[in-house]
Amino acid sequence: MSEHSCDYVNCQNKASYIVTFNGRHYQLCKTHFKRLVNAMTKIAVLYGGSELKDLKIRKERGRIRIISSRKVSKEKFLKQLEKLKKYEGVKRRYIASFSATFKGKTT
Ligand SMILES: [Zn+2]
């Protein structure tokens, strides 16, 4: 078992996931992995699909920060989610978890 900590800037959590971006491996804790998944979900909802390359890794003080290379407006996202909810049965509970996770996130 590795005792590496999360590569995300200002994070001291133990890494639980390894994510590969452009052939490089980055270790992420559960929180930051969830953030990454949520960011991709937002892109997918807004643009009809998402890939890891829709996200960018920014190096910061020897650590990393993950930013979306696509414009993700929370307002548009929630609007689109409302639409999807009607047609595909996305549960309201998910909206709550998205907004809770992204609250206070600065990019
Ligand atoms: Zn982390």
C-alpha cells in the first residue's frame, strides 16, 4: 500500500485514486476524485459528453489544480439538468449533491 498523499494543491488527504492525464499519473484523494468526476459530469450535461481531455491540469507550487477547459456555467448546468430530469429521470437528490460539492470552489 502506498502512503502517498493527494497531489491536489493544499490537500493533505491520503491518495485513493490514480488518474492519468496525458500519460502522467496523478494521485488524488476521494474528495478530489469526486470533484473531478463532478466536473466531468457538468461538462457532459452541458455539452452532451465529456472526456478527461476536457479538463486541464494546472501546476501550482509543485502540486496540481484541475480546471475545466470548457466553460461551465452553474446556471446553465442547473437549467440543462432540469431539462434532462424531465426526459431522463435525473433525480433531484443529484442536484443537491452537485451544488454542495461545488460550493466555494474557486477556479
Ligand atoms: Zn485531495
